[in-house]
Amino acid sequence: MNDAAKVFLEGGPDDLPERIVPTPAPGPDVKIKLRGGYEHFRPTSRTGETPDGRLPVYEWWERTEIAE
């Protein structure tokens, strides 16, 4: 996977399993399943330096629950 295919997640729960994830497809947002719901991250205009190089920053904006 190259750097263009990854994004850095900022904010949200401290116990996210990963902060560097594959670029979402299709659509602009990243949705991470966690503890009976989804954490939603959306793109910003920023980039950040990470162990995997300079990556686009996505920031947390909401959590939704999974209907059971």
C-alpha cells in the first residue's frame, strides 16, 4: 500500500485499534466499527507527518450506534 492510499485519523475514542487506515472507497468518509457502533471521520484540508509519511488528516465528527 502506498502513502496515497492511507489516511491518518484524528480525534475520536482513545481506544481506536488503528490511526492509520486505508483511504475510504467509495465516498469521502471513513467509518470504523467499534464497541457496537461506528466512529465517523471526515477529510480535512490538512496533512500530518506520521510513521508512514505525510498523510491526509481525517477528523472524528460523530458516532452512530448499530441497530440490533
